[in-house]
Amino acid sequence: MAISLKKGEKISLTKNAPGLKKILVGLGWDTRSTSGDAFDLDASAFLLSSLGKVRNDADFVFYGMPKIGDKLITKDGAVEHTGDNRTGAGEGDDESLIVDLTKVAADVQRIVFTATIYDAVKRHQTFGQVTNAFIRIVNAEDNTEICRFDISEEASTNTALDFGAVYRKDGEWRFDAIGQGYDGGLLAMCTRYGIDASE
């Protein structure tokens, strides 16, 4: 049975799933049913060094990254984005990423999973209009859900959200339930983690 986490809680993925090698990180949400533009939330991942910043722009995994073959995947094969869902319709994960923990570079200490609202300012949309947001970590090899964090905090004016992070500590992989909102959308999120997204 999956462990349900609250904001700020951390658990060891390694201890809860011995031999863990590959995870699926599922992010989900529901959006308001009122009139107006449809919501397009975009999941991303930032691979961070011990300095809390990306090593280079290739450490930013998102729907618009260059494809390798037909995949949105890092060159080392460590993190793959499974594709952009533009509506948030349906049950379960709205977007997901797959992380091969055995391929994550030694100098990557933390992988932060985020969501931002596409064209949020133009469409007058914020996370205050988003409900039932969650992030879950699944053992990709046997499809067992290890943990889940349902984000209940009101992020009324925010247009970007850190859902959670997988990180290394004492030889283990752990998960941090963050649930922190920010203003400024994807641009601010990129700046925060060391990506120049001003172009």
C-alpha cells in the first residue's frame, strides 16, 4: 500500500522498495469547469547539482526539449518525459516522467518535478483554479505505487508549482513532498533553477 505524504514530509524510496532501479513520476490535477480557455498544465523536471542549479540547459526535461529518436529524453537516458497532455482530462496521471535511477549522473543530487500553467497570464489562470493536484512515485518495474502526495494547499495566485523531488542522501534515493507555489510561471521556475529561458 502506497504511503500518503503531507507537505514537507520525506521518505526513503530505497528502504520502501529495495532494489529500486526505475520509477514513474506521475503528476495529476483537475481544472475548473467554468467557461474560458482550457487549462494546459505542463510537467517538467530539473536535474540539480549540489549547488541547487542545473549543470547546463540539457538538465531541463520538458515537452519542448529536443527529441532523441522519438523520445523526450536526456542524452544519458536517465529522465524521460512521456509527452504533453494539453487538457488534464481523464482519470489518473495527466503527465508523467520516467527516471532510470541507475543512469542518473553522480553529480546530480536532486531532481525536482514541477508544473506550470501554459499562457497563464494571457488566459488569467492560476493554481487557485486547479484542484486535486498530486504527485506519485511508482516502481516502474512492477507498477507498484510507493508513495503519493496530494497537494491541498491553496496556491491562489501562483502560476508555477514544485510538486516534489527525488534526491540522494546517505546512499539512498529519497522523496521530498514539496508542494510550493511560485509566481512568474515557467520563466521564473527556469530562472530559479539556473536555466536561461528568456529567448
